[in-house]
Amino acid sequence: MRRFSARNHLVTLHEINITPLLDLAFVLLIIFIITSPLLEQSIDLRLPAGGSPRPVANVKDTVVAEVSATGIYKLAGRAVANQAEMERLLGVAYRANSNLVLLIRADRDGKYEYPASIIAAAQRQGISKFSLSTEPTPRR
């Protein structure tokens, strides 16, 4: 009868192959780089022309309010049911950050009433810093 030693059956791994881990990390990095610009624009909007390129602002102090040409509102990428809900959410955001800057993205073909209602709601909540997004004027 032949005896087997326990050492032959247990093979220890002395080094870890990190190549698959690095491949996964690079794939995830590429995915995030590609999708991050798309996350900012949650409604398909045609912004009005004019103005200069958007200045770099502190991202944590900025909240984006969007309104489509048909009156669909979004705040920070989430759909908002009505104007009262928009005003309530703006108040919550302002109480959380008193340096809040409201970036308003409104479709150029929409009614003036839509972005004006966002500004009015923000002012009622105490927000006084606004930025209206436009497409930069092309250089000649």
C-alpha cells in the first residue's frame, strides 16, 4: 500500500496574478470616462445660443435644474412631479449648502414661463446665485 504525503495535495500559491484585476480596473475606468459627460445631460435639450463657455464651478456647490420644451422638470437628474415639489427640493438643497449655485438648463424652444418659474421658486427659498446654460458663441 502506497502512502501519500499531505504536502503533494496542498499546493500553496506564492504570488497573486493581478493582471485580470488590472484589466478589470482599466475597463471600469474607460466606462466611467465615457459615461460621465452623458450623466450631466439627462434631458435632451437644445440650449439657446450665446454667452461664453461655462466657467469651472465647484461641483459640490452646484445643483442642475432642467426643463424641456414641453415642461418636464428635473432637479439633479431626478424627475420632479410639479412646481411645489421643485420648490421644496430647492429649499432642502439650499438648507444643506448655503453656497448653492442653481444651474438652469432650459430648452430654447420652450416657454419663458418654465425657467422663470424655477427662478421664482429658488428665490422664494433664498437662493440668489443662478446660472443659465447656453451654447457658447462660435468663434470666427
